[in-house]
Amino acid sequence: MVSPSAVMKCEQKIKQRQSARKRFGLLTIAATGVVAAVGVAGVAGCGGTNAGGSNGVPGLNGGPGTLPFATPAGTRTIFGPENKVLIGSSKLVRVGRGFVSLDPNNRPVFVGLQMFSDAVNDLPIPSSFNNPDAYGINLPPEAVYTIFTFIAIADFSGHLPRGAGDVPHFHPVFVTGTPQTPNPPDFPEEKMPIAAGELPRDHEAIDDVAGGIGQGVQDPAQPQAQLGWDSTGQNYFFYKGHMNAIALGATHAYLRRQERGTEGTGSDVIKQPVVYPKPGLYPHRYTVRWNAKTKSHYFVMEDFRPATNVVP
């Protein structure tokens, strides 16, 4: 049984996701073929046991619509719909789908993206340097129990700085808020000073703006900030001075090595701020793994812990 307060919270989150869908097209990154905007699932079953799975039914461990890796006993995993894009006039490419794994108390265990091998091998490499193709990925309604609202995949042929970002790579961006209308060329909202205490340990702002989502912030010690990057990585985005998204990254070459069996699972801690922008459970680790049976890469947020200090 879903409590009335949970339903109200879910309805609020769905309205937020509707707004996100309307605003997503305002981002200056467009995909080849068709971009599936951030979609909205119905209120029915929100947070309940009748929503989810690959066909509307939560799968049991090892059954259809479940994760191909271990989850704690009692965990249920709910998938959003697949994003598929049309390339040219006849080639339909499966991009991915979002998912949420919840424990019996509806605490998030995993929040992630299942990105199909098709996305790595069949999507065209963006022709424009520093200007990605973008694909919106739904999270299921049960994301109401998490801090995340949707996922945007940015597929780059490369971006600055040279030597680190100028290789083909994906950035799945897990957004915690609603994309806003950007105000180029200065992007004043994205570039507002970061609130005291919210800059995660060892991180610094970089000259990287996602219009309507925020300014990039990363740890220079992270692999994706290093010369010759060819692995996974993670960074944050801040909007109006507050954390608005957590981004992961992986180079095309790294993901293809995973598919060939010559590259293992990538995982690292997510460094935390001293002060959080809002209450909730925040991930402290990310993992990028390949599963040959489903022919999918899984970008996973995990090790969720409650925010300790929250902006008043």
C-alpha cells in the first residue's frame, strides 16, 4: 500500500518531470535522427508493487526485467521504457533505459542506466567537436524515492581540454533538478558562485557548461581529467550555485574493450560535499559494468547514504 503522502510526492515529481520534458528541447545539443525527450510515466502504481519491470511487472532476481548482477535479498528493480532512436530513414537503434532498485523500505540500492551495445556501436559519432548528440532517458516513477529525476546521455566526439576530453566518449548525466532555459552566451545562472560547503572535496569548477543543467565541477585527480583519459570518470554540475547533476563518463574505446572481454568493471568513490543542497539519499560510489548476456553496459549509482548537513 502506498501512503497518501508518497502519492502526493510522486505527483509532484511527475509534474517536475513533465516540466523537464518541455525544457529538454531547449538544450543546445541535438541528436542525429530522433531525440527522445524526457518522458513521463503515469501516476498509477507510482512507488507501488505493480509498476516497473521491463513489462510493467517488477522482476525477481534472475527473472525477466531484472539486473544481471547481484542485488540484496528483498530488493525489487524497476525499469523505465527503452529509448530508441531512428538513424536515417530505416535504422532503429536501442539506446538505453533507466532503472531503480529499492529495498523493502523503498530506500534506493541502485539507480542506473542500462545502455545497450547498440548505442556504442551503431550510433553515428557526432561530427561537431565540443557539441554532443543527446538522448533523454526516463527513470521509472519509483525514482520518487531518490534524488534523481531523469538521465541525459551526451555522446561526444570530443571536447576541450585537448589531451583529456578530445576522445569519443559518453557522459550519462543523472539530473537531480529540472533543466532550465539557458541564457547564452554568458550562462549567468550556471556560472553563479558555488554555495559555501557544497563544493565536494578536492573538486574545482571547470570551463564546461551544460546549458540549463549547470557548470561542470570535477576532481583533477579523476581519470577523465587526466591526459590520455581512456577509462571511466565522474563529475558534478552546479546550477545557481547548487549541485544539480552527477555525471559519469566512459570512453567509446573503454566500453568496446569491455565488450571484447579485455576490460573489467570500472568503479570509484563519489566524493561528497560538506553541505548538501537538499535532503535525501546520495550515492557514494559509481560502477560501470558490462554484461554479455544482455549485451548492455550498466552505469550504476550505489552506496546511498542520507545527507548529513543540508542547506537551511
